[in-house]
Amino acid sequence: MITIWFYTLISILVISLVSLIGIITLPIKIKKLKTILFFLISFAAGALLGDTFIHLIPETAESGFGILASIAVTSGILIFFILEKFIQWRHCHMPISKGHAHPFVFMNLIGDGLHNFIDGMIIAASYLVSIPLGIATTIAVLLHEIPQEIGEFGVLIHGGFTKAKALFFNFLTACVAFIGGLLILIVNISPETLTTFLIPFTAGGFIYIAGSDLIPELHKETEVKRSLIQLLGLILGIAVMLLLILLE
């Protein structure tokens, strides 16, 4: 159990530190930043889908994929939809897009905090099932967080925050993940509950993020060469999740 706590807390710490990544993008020219982001988004989408269909759903299916698991997947999709729709949470993967206004800065922080809380629960729940599954899920979350945190930093700057204030609040909301992770670890939920609900719930959330937020961003790119690079990013993201099976 000590090993699980160690892996969980280290993983959440690494992901929380990603919230500080926005500062390194400031010297990068917008054109170059767009190039970096559009590849990261496709790579993250592949990793999320790969983790879902190569790790999470097969893990659930080992105990029988029944009606409760189906409800859990659907619940994951619905909860992430609610977060995005009603709490004004935005996955700002292309913060430099034209006409991308962000007037609800503090609502954005609240939504991001809730999102990170769920991320913490997801990571802890995955490690409770197995360390390889926890590592795979952490990588998937990490790859998704990088473009998102760049966007969140841009939102706060756009909303009138200084660079220091934006970094502080972005990191503060990222640390909410520790609360979600500790909650799962302290409650010590049974393996049956994890594989019946929380793991398929995570799968639903990942499907929503990839399908609703990431892939639509990829469709905005119509140039053949860049589209092929995006396809390569998707495949590489899935391949990383496939390679992680070797850890199991």
C-alpha cells in the first residue's frame, strides 16, 4: 500500500508541476507555438484513446462488462460534459486562435480545479487496480494536461492576471488533484468498486475529452502535410499505450 501511495503522490506532483509550463511558452513565436500545440493535441488524443481501449476497458472487462460498467462509462461522458457546459470550463488547446475570448477567468479556475480533482481520483484509482495501469493513466493525463495548461495560462493572462499571479493560481488549481487522490487512497475503495465504476468512469471521461475537445481541434487543420503529421501523432499516442502493456 505504501508503494501505491508513493506512485500516486509522485504522479500527481508531476502533473501539478505541468501547470507551470505556460511560462516557457512566452518567448516562443506564435507560429512556432501553433506547430508545437497541434502535434501535442493529436498525440494526447491518441494517448487518451489508447489508454481507454487498451488499458481501462480491458481491465473492466476482466470482471465482466455489465450494465453497471456501461452506466459508469456514460456517467463519465456526462460529468465531463456538465463540467464543460455549465461551469464554463474550457479546454483551451489553441489559446492563440482568433476570436477565442475568455471573460470568465474565475469560473475557468473553478472548473479547472474540479477537473484536476477528478484527475487526482482517476490516477489514485488506477494505481489501486495495478501500478502499470496507474502509470499508463498518468501518462495519458500528463499528455493531455500539457496543451491544456498552456491554454489555461493564456486564459489567465488574457483575463488581466500578471504572469506571476497566473502561474500561482494555475498551480493552486492543479494541486487540487492531491485532494482527489488522497480521498480515494484514504477511503481505500474496494477493487470491485474500482473496476465496476471508477475505471470505466475514467474511460468515459477520456472518450469525451478526446472526442469532444481534442479531435475537433484537429479537424480545423486542412493542410495535407500537417494533417498527416497529426495522424502520426495520433498513432504514436496509441503506440505508447500499447508499449506500456510490456510493463504488465
